[in-house]
Amino acid sequence: MANNENNTSKEEDIIGKAYQDQDENSLDLKQEEKFDKEENNSPSIESVFDDIFVDITTSDKAEEELIDIEETSNTNIVFESGLNEIIEDASLDVIEEDNNVDRHKVKLTRELELFHEGRIKELEEQIKEYNTKYQKLEDKIQEYQEKNQGLIEKRTELEEVVKSFEEKTNLLEESKKEFNERSEQLQGSKEEFSDRSMKLQEAREQFMNLSRQMEEKKIDLEKRENNIEKRQRTVNKEKFDFEKNKIEFEKIKLDYEMGKADLEINLQKLDTKNYEKEPKDDEYKEIIVEKEKEVRGKEEILNDLLQQLMIEGGFNSCYLIDGKGMLISEYSKTKFDTVAIGAMFSLMSTNLLRTVNSLDLLELKHFKFTSANGEFMVRNISIMNYERNFILLAYYDESNSFIPKLEQNFDRKTMKRLVKSAKKDFYSFGNGKKISWILDNLVEKVNFLKQKSQMMERDIEAIRLDALSTTSNKIKGLFEI
């Protein structure tokens, strides 16, 4: 009995101890559950972890907390091992008890095993949760370390930028010094340029004075040339008048000689023996000499007419041929023109005569015949009571565009108007004031009118055709005498 009581008391002690341990464990579980609930229900868990991360980046507190977490997990494991040992000891003591105690023991053991299995699962879940949080914390630490590394790299880049900026600043300082030096040099060059500009201005003024003097001399030379040309035109005009008078005299002389010859022929034809008279040898010689003089005079007149045509029309050479191509007279500027155009004339005479003969001589007045180097102006001359027609041929080079200008002189009305204007200017000022200005004004008017009316330009083609027509009429009149 005593043994049974002892066993019963031991069993009760064991059960009471187990329930006490269970109550303690339940209280611990309740506290842990409460802690877990508070932790899960806390809205600032992320901020807590952020604060923990800040503490980790600034101090070693995080490592200590991790060490505490590991120690608590080890404590739970030690608790489980101690509990198992107690259970094993109790089971050894209870083996000797009765079967009821065994059943109670088995039941209690089963309950304790179930309880500890649940507790172990809860602890495992907590460990997993802590591991998850720890892993998140490590990820955040890694992320912040990467950000910190990026900040370090940016800091390095900024240091390089600052260094580059300092180098550029130094270069700018050097450039500023060089700019100041060059500015000083440019200032000196500017002063030198100003001195040279003054010298150039003086040289320019001297040049302008020389140019003005040259212009005055040029005007004097032009006046002299105009006077020379005027005299030359006067000489040419007098020469032309002389030739004209000479032609008229020759015409009168020729009329007289022809009348005299006709009279002698008529006298010879008279069939009167009483008055028949044989000419002497001296008389025959005189008749032959007169005929030669007549022919020689026509050649000179033709030569002069061709020369006048060449001058008035600006031709290089002039020719007079008959309808069969025989050269009657020619005149050229130079011997070279004579030789060159003579050779060219022999080449083109056939085509020229064919062209002239293919046209009606009465309708043909003038036309152009183009050669390799220039142009021929052709004019047909038909003479009454003459077996052959004449062809007046004038050659000019394409580059020769010089034509003498027609001179015009002041008429009496113009001169009276100038004198009247000068008198009006003179009397309008009175007492002889500004006489020099009046005279200068008069001189300017006269010079202007001279330049305006001294020369009159004409069309080159019209001038040449007019000269060709005038010369052909003179030749026709010469041969129709």
C-alpha cells in the first residue's frame, strides 16, 4: 500500500509537474502569440526594418541582433532536449507502476508529444518567418550596398569632373593671359595701322592730284587730236573738192577733144577733092598722144575715186572690173592687202561673175559676197552705148568697224543764241559782277554743244552703201562723157 501511495504520489507529482510545465509553456505560447499578433498587426514594421537597416549601415548593432536571434533559437532547441530527457526519466520510473499508471503515462506522453510537435511546428514556422525577414533584410542590405557603391562611383565621377573643371579653369586662365598679351600686341598694331593709314591717305591725295593733272593733260591731248582730225577732215574735203573739180575739168576737156575728133572725122569723110587734105605724120602723132593722155587721165580719176570710196566706207580694198572679169582699176591700203586680195580675187571672180550674170543687170543694184576672211560689197554699173557692164567691188574685213564720222558745224542761229544767253547773264548781274563765272558758264555751253553736234554717228551699213552708190554714179558719169 505504501508503495502504491508512493507511486500514486509520484505519479501525481509528475502529472502536476507536467501540467505546470504545460501551463508555463501555454503562458509562453500565449505571450509569443500575443507578441506575434502585435508584430503582425503593427503598421510600422517596414519602418522598423528601415530603421534597423540604417542602424546596420551606421553601426554593428544588426550583427548583435542576429547573434541574439541565433541564441534564442538554440535555447529553444536545448529546452526541447531537456524536456525529452525529463520525459524519458519519468517513463523509466513509471515502468514499474501498474498498468493504469502506464496508460496514464502513455496518454500523457501522447498529449505531450502532440503538444511539443505543435510547438515545434510553430517554432519552425517562426524560424522560417525570421529567416524570411532575415533574407529580406539581407536583400535590402545588398540593395543599399549597391546604392552605396553607385554613390561611391558617382562621387568618383564627380571628383573627376571637378578635376577636369579645375584643369579647364587653369587652361582658361592661361588663355586669358594669352588674350591679354595679344590685346596689347593688337593695340600696338592698331597704332601702327593708324600711322600707315595716315601715310596712305597722304599718298592717295597725291595720287588724286596726279590723276587730276593727268586728266587735264588728257583733255588737252584730246583737244589737240580733235583739232588734228578736224584739220585732216578739212584737208580730205579740200582734196575731194579738188578731185571733183579735176573730174569736171577732165569731162569738159574730154567733151572738147571728142567734139574735135568727131569734127576731124567728119571732115575726112567729106568727098570733096578740092578740100581733101592728107594729115601729116606730126598730126598723127599728136592724135595718138592725145588718146594716150585721155586713157591715162581716166585711170588716175578711177584710182582717186576708189581711194575716196575706201576712205569714206572704211574698206580695205576697192576694185573695178568689167563683165568678163578683167581688172580695170584697184586701190588697197597696203601692199599686203593688194597681194592677198589679188590672190583671193582670182579665186572668187568666177563665182562672182556667174552670180552677176545670172541676175538681171538692170535689177541688180548691190549685194554682198562673203569670203573666208571678210565680205565683198558688189555694185553693178551699166553704161549707155557701152558693150560691157562694169562691176564695182569693195572688200572689208569683219573686224574693221571704223567709219569716219560726219562733221557738223554750228549754224548762225546757234551762235546767236549763245551770244544772246551770254549777254543776258552778263547784264543780269550788273556792274561786271561774277564775270569769271559768266565766262566759265559760256565756255561750258560752247564745249557741250561742240561735243554734242561736232560728230554725228551713222549706221555702218548705210554709210558703205551710200559711198558705193556715189562712187558708181561718178564712174558711170565718167564713162558716159
